[in-house]
Amino acid sequence: MFLSQERDLKLHKLTAIFSRLPPIQRLEAVVGRLLLTGFVLLTLGLAAGAYDLAQLQGGHSYRADPKILWSILVWMIYLGLILMRWKFSQGGRRFALGALALLFS
């Protein structure tokens, strides 16, 4: 929604003004909150899965499992987007494209 709203505003389309979409600032805030919520839930899921797997396998390493490696990669992408947003004050189009890429990973 953010990208389509931004494009309509950039091209000075009247649909952007009369649209039923929320304001672009609110969309950006919602994306940031959802990203933080997803990061927290993924962190909790990885921690619970690591604990459960350690109990199940008797402490053996789980680094060879591709699902866990992919989950850790997605976790690092989440962390990168959160740092990009807070530390470097990135927002707008670049942040929305990063969040969209994370959605499809």
C-alpha cells in the first residue's frame, strides 16, 4: 500500500487525494511496528526451537538443518531492516522495498 500511495502522490494523481488508503506516514509507522513484532516473534520461535531441538537430540548441533539456517538468515534480514530504520533513519521507498523483499523470503 505504501508504494502505491507514494507513486500516486509522486505522479500527482487525484486518486491519491481521494483514496481510501490511510496517510503515507501512518502506513510507514504500521510497517515499522509490524516489522518489530515479526522480529520479536521470530526470535522467540528460534529460541524455543533451539531449546526443543537441543532437548530432543541430546545437545547435538542443529546447524546442518536448512530450515534453521534459512530462519537465521531471515532473522538477520529483519535485524538489518530494523537497524536501517532506527540507526540510519531510513524510511520511505527503500524501507518499504526491503520489507516487501522480506515478505517474499
